[in-house]
Amino acid sequence: MTSKKNIGIVKPEIFKSLTPLRLQSGKILKEYSLIYETYGTLNEKKDNAVLVCHALSGNHHLAGRYSSKDKCPGWWDNLIGPNKAIDTNKFFVIGINNLGGSDGSSGPKSINTKTKKPWGADFPIATVEDWVNSHEALITSLNISKLAAVVGGSLGGMQAIQWAIKFPERIKHAVVIAAAPNLTAQNIAFNEVARQAIITDPDFNKGNYYEKNSRPRRGLRIARMLGHITYLSDDVMGSKFGRKLKNKNKNYQYNFNTEFEIESYLNYQGDKFAKEFDANTYIRMTKALDYYDPANGSKRNLSKVFKNIKSKFLVISFTSDWRFSPNRSKEIVKALLDNNIDVKYAEITAAS
């Protein structure tokens, strides 16, 4: 049996573009930077590169650790590495932090060269289309003319779809995991509640909280708690937590202590996220989710939008996912089949 090995110690790199990028909003970034990481070796033909696109709260750090003391590996460390699902013995894997991110790419936290201050609320909203265009510039800088695959889940899956639409000649395969061609009204509603929790936090300061050396942690905490509720179906939440109490007895003399295990889970996730993530980035990522809709809301139009796609597709959904249900994945599959595009579909039963 072939043993699976971890990536080991990794180091991010910076791509700086001095070529202006026109955003979907009409605004222009005269220059921008993207932080990225690579794993494995690019072959002589430069045809073994796999781009992995991150979801809302993800980043470029896919695998490996930054030092021997680093307790947390990259978010897909279990899938990327020698003899793993995305085998770095075969593939050159690339992870990029999206524009507007909070982990080193140009975004609200980065310095505006004009003002010499953090961009803050002035950093423009970048869409899925903008991300793909900026990623394509980075891929080109690496002298890669065609990607072996673009892989992504949720918001990352939308990026994989957009790659196949926008650059059909530059991608061989697209792997779309738990995604949709657009958000439902309910999903947009959840995102708006999360944004309002952040925006109405007294420390938000209209997005310019960096100047006051403060952060809207309360709002971001609530936003993340809401997000985690939507990430788990009722059945999964029931099997995972049920109505279990942290202590045996109920606290009828209520003093705002956490009693149920589900409360403890949400509080932990909210606190952890609020310490690490940037609120302005969260707002921009959810807006990118809301805006993505290549077919302008029409399932029939989706088939037309897909007609020039040349890449093969693997679409994966999970039965427990109610925010991006299997039916949404099937919309993608149908539109691909309408165009006789090679697509494989897997619906994975996941109860817990």
C-alpha cells in the first residue's frame, strides 16, 4: 500500500500586477497583489497545474505548515500531498487568496498607495468574474497556458464554473463541489442578515475601523454563528448535538451562561472566527456570492451560457447540504448535458 505523506513546510509568494484590472463594478484597480502558494512541481510541458479556489472564509493556504511549530495545516491538507486525492507527485497545485481577502492579497486591510492608509471601506467589491480574471493573470505569469483542472467548493465552485465559461481553452477539467449557478433568495437573505450584524456593530465605523485600531468583533461573531447554522442541516445538527446540555441541570436562574452543546459550538466558532477574519472581507465575499449569476436567473439561459465550454466536469453534491442542495448541482449537470459536455455527477450521502 502506498503511504500518504504531508506537504511539509511551505512558504507563500506574492504576485504583483501593474496592469490595471477593470472590475465588473466599472472601477479600476491600477495595481494589485495576490498572495499564493504552490505545492508539487510544474512539469516541462507545464500542463499539470491544478488551481484550487477557496470558499467564503478560505484562503491560499491549502496544505502544509508554515513552521514545525505550526499547529494548523492548510485547510485541505488531508486532500493535497503525495499520494493523496490531489497528488503532488503528479500535479502542481496552486492556491490563491482572492482580491478583497484578508490574508495578504489586495483588500480592505492592505495599504492604498495614494493615501498611505488601509483601503478600508474604499476597497471596491470584487466579483467571481473579477477573481477569475486576476487569477488568469497570475497563471499566465507562471507561463501556464492550460490548467489541468480548476477545483472548488461552494464559492470556489462558482469560480471553477466561471473559469470554464470565460477561458474555455485554458482549462481541461472543472471540479465543482457543493455549489450552484446562483444563490436562492433565502441564501441572499442569510447573507444580508450576516452583513447587517457587522454593519450595525458600533465598532464598524462605516468600514474604517482600522483607523481607530478596533474591530467589529461582536458583529462578525454573530455573522459567523449564523453561517454555521446554515452550514448544517437540521438532521446533521440533531445527530451531532441534539438537545444535549453541557451540565446535567438546567439553569432556571438564567445568567446568560451557555447551557446547550449547540450553543457552546456556535459560541466557539464565532469567537474563533472574529479573532482571525476581517469584517470588510466578509462583507465583500458574501456580496460576491450574491452577485454571481452567469445566466441572469434563468435555468434556460444557463444552457446557452455553457455552450462554449470545452472542459470535462465533475460535479459533486451532498445530501445533507440544504444551502447548496443536490438539486442545485443537478441544474449545472443538466445545462452541461444540454451541450453534450462530458460531465460526471456524484451525490454523496452525508448524514453527519
